[in-house]
Amino acid sequence: MAVVTRLERKSRRWDAVWQADSEAVASIVAGRLEADGIRTRVQGTGAPYRVSTGTLGGTWAILVPSGQADRAREVLRENEEGHNVVGAEDEEGLTATQQATLRFVIAGVGLLATLGVVLTFVGGR
């Protein structure tokens, strides 16, 4: 993987383009992007619990410079890694999936509140 200098970290914005639960797989996938000339950083955390087969839990992401994020996602999809691609964030910092989840939760809370009001009036009779 390419060496990232301190100056480069401060001057560039890096976007997550891929995410999974294995550091080893993240490193391999990052190598594929590097082979296509896309700079990468692998960043993540692992749970402190270990079993004989490896670490339980944890999340590992591949980050690329913002200007190369769309190209990186395209390369990943072309190489059958589309299932782990992280979508682009909007101006609020949310992916399309996160926005859909947030809308679902807000609608659910609204439905429960409405149901609670209706039951209060019906039960009060």
C-alpha cells in the first residue's frame, strides 16, 4: 500500500468506499484498488474478544481520496465487491441507505405516537 504522509492526511479528505468485518480482506481489496492507481488507507477496529478462528466483530473500511471515490466504487463493483461498497454521502454526511433507515424510524415513531393518541381518546370514553 502507498505510504501516506502527515501533510497529505491533513490536506485531503478521505471517503470510505468499502466496508467489511475482516482486516485481511480489507487489505486484499485495497491492494486491488492500488493496482488500479487509486491510493488507499485501511482503517478499522476489531473487538477485543478472540476465538480460535479470529476476532469476533469489528469493522474495517477502505478509504480513498474524495476525488477518486466514485472511480474506486466503480472498480469495486466491476470486481464483484459491490456487496460491500459504501455509498456516497450527501451534504449531511449520510448515505442513501442511512437516509432510508432514518425515514423508516421517523415514520415508525410517528405511527406509534398517533396510535397512542388514538388509544388514549378511545380508552377515555
